[in-house]
Amino acid sequence: LNEEAAAGDVAAAAVSFGEVWKFALPAQRTMLCNTLLKAYANAGDFVNAATWYEEMLRQGVRTNTKTFGKLTEAAAKAGNLPEAERWISCMQGDRVTFNTVIDACAKAGDPASAVAWLGKMQEAGITPDEISFNTAINSFAGLGQVAEAMAWLQRMSVAKLRPTTSSYNAVLHSCARGSQVGQAVTVLGEMRQSMLDPDRTSLGSVLDSCAKSSDWAAAFGWLRAMHASGTMLPGAREHNTVLNALAKASHVDSAQQLLDDMRQKMMVDRVSYTSLVEAYTRAGHEQAAVQCMAHMADAKLQCDQVFFNTAINGFASRGDAVNAGRWLVKMAEEQVPSTTASYNGVLKACAAARDPTAALAWLGKMAAPQSGIVPNLISYNTVANACARAGDVQKVRAVMASMAQASVRADVVTWTACLAACGNARPIPVDDVCEAFR
């Protein structure tokens, strides 16, 4: 029963409880009921936990601090903070219970409540531990609030608790989410000053910060530093991070060299080849992209939707509508199902190429029943904008008519495209402008 409860397996625990309850002595009844309550708590099933508590009262089973602790935990894990507060007020809460509520606040993306509960914990005469502070740090870090996460890291030190590697890694992860390279390097320095050795996760977050801020040179530098350490050799994940940064910067030669180095040291995966094809297509190297597919086949890796969509969007970034369309066709030839995003990539390429005729043609293919794809708001707006650039008011209106027929409601982007078409037309159709604005 206890093993099932620990796993949060409510159904199995209920069966075991029924078998054991038949032979339970009066002194064992509270313990057994609390164990089933534990199953509900671990499953985050507050509704049934509360129902079970009512059943305990109905049958005259004595409740204790553990009963209310499990009810608090069930409510906290279910994200029902008002109920958690109500149940914790019925007991002399312990550190584990308070930490459970603080963790629930953090996971609900509510750092203010997490901090408030940490304060209530101290008011109850319970000293917060490393888990309490790390949870508060995580609550801010998870929202990318680096300054607040750092402030709680400092409060942890003031409370005579030594921040752990996990504490710093939470802040570094927050820096990565916000592309804050300088802040990440500062945090890493403070980590070392605290006599803590950064681990692979720490350096990986710094790499992510560099990649997300498009600082491929810095990302390369950190990759070399990991190699030089001799103790934390970077794996495929770290190499792929740098490869992705190089691809987005269209540094084809460096990306190719890095992939060649990876082949000599480790198994190259689909993610690596997808980043390389992005570099090729952004640079307009269509033949190299085809060769990339061949290398994948040699490595027994199948091109998937992400690979083809990445290639299509790479060409779209250059306004290369011909190759974007060609790779959508190639996708079908390789028997990889296309998606709405696949077609939208081609439409984006047509719009960038200022080719409304091609955009309308691809929209027609997309909407055809045999494609199995349904155009969405982005699809229609992309084509409407392509027509607007050409000042073709009638074509924009035709797109809007197709939207209405497909029950896709025009938004402010659509209507702005209509106005832009009027503005780009020569002569400007004043009556159409007024009508569209109304």
C-alpha cells in the first residue's frame, strides 16, 4: 500500500487499502487512512483527497498532523493555493509541508506567493533550508527574472546557507532564457568564487545564452574552453548549440567544419544535420543542402518534418520562393507529411520575393482537399501582405473572401494589409480606403 501511495497510483492503492482495512486494528486505522491520503497527495488529486478526509471523519477515524500535511500537499500539487493555506492552518506545519507549498507556487509561476509562504514559514518559527531558498530562486528564474533570482541567491548566503550548484544553475538557466550573456558570465564567476565547480549544465547554460543572443564567436569560445578543461568534454548537445548559432548567422564554412569535427568524435544526430541544412539554405546553397540529405541517409538518419521545414524557412529568409517550393515538393517525394508550417514557409518566401501570383497559387494548392492541409490565419495574412505590397486591392479582397468562406476571421493584420494595398495602389482608391477602414 505504501509503495503504491508513494508512486501516486491511486487506483492500486485503493485496492490494497480495501484488502488491508478488513484486518486493521483500531490503532492502525489512522495510519492506513493517511497512507491512502498520501496516494492522493502524490497524484495531486485534491478533490478526492478532501472526499477521503470527509470519509475518515464519517467513520470516526482519528486525524493528526500527517492527515492535514497530506491534504495541504494534495492542494498545493493541484495548484489550489487557497485550500493549501486553509489546511496548513489546521496544523503545526513542518518544513516539508511548507516547502511543498512553496514548490507548488513556483511551479504555478507565482514567485510572489512562493516568497510569501517562505515568510509564513519563518513566522511559524521554522527555519528555511536549502530546498526552501532554491525553490524561491527557481520560481523567479523560471520566469526569466534574473535580478530577483540573484537577490534570493544572496539572501541564501545571508541566512548562513551555502548556495549549491543547483542554485547557481537555476540562475544561469534564467540568463539563457533571456539571452543575457554578460549576466551569465558574471554568475559563473560568482559561482567559482563560492568554491563551486561549474558542471556541464552550468556551462551548457552559458553556451545557450551565447547562441540565443546570436553571439556565435562567444559560443565557440566556451565550447573550446570545455574541450580544454579535459574534465567536461562537450557532447552532442553542446556542439549542436554552437552549430545552431552558426547556422542562424549563415556561417556555412564554420558550421561545416564543426560538423566534420563532430563526426570524428561522436555520433552526429538529426539535430546536427538540421542545423547544417539551415546554414546552407540561409546562404542559398541548394546543392549543399541536397548533399546534407545524402549524408543523413548514409548515417541511417531519416529526414523528418523539422528538417524539411527548417530548409524551407531557410530559403524563405532569402526570399527564394523557387527553392522553398522545390523543397516542399521534395518533402512529399521523401514521403514526409507536410504541415501547415511547411506551406506557410513557402508563402513567406513568396511574400519576401514580392511575388503575389506565386503566393496565391501556393495558397490554392494548400487549400485543395488533396493536400490534407487547412490554411490558418497566418497563411491568409502572409498572402494578403504579399498582394498588399503590390498594391493589388482586388487580390487582397479575394483573399479576405476566401478567409470568410473558410470561417477564418480577419484580424487587425488582415485589415491593415487591405489598407496598405490601397496605399500602394496607383492611383490611390480613396473610396476603398474609407470602406476598408470602416
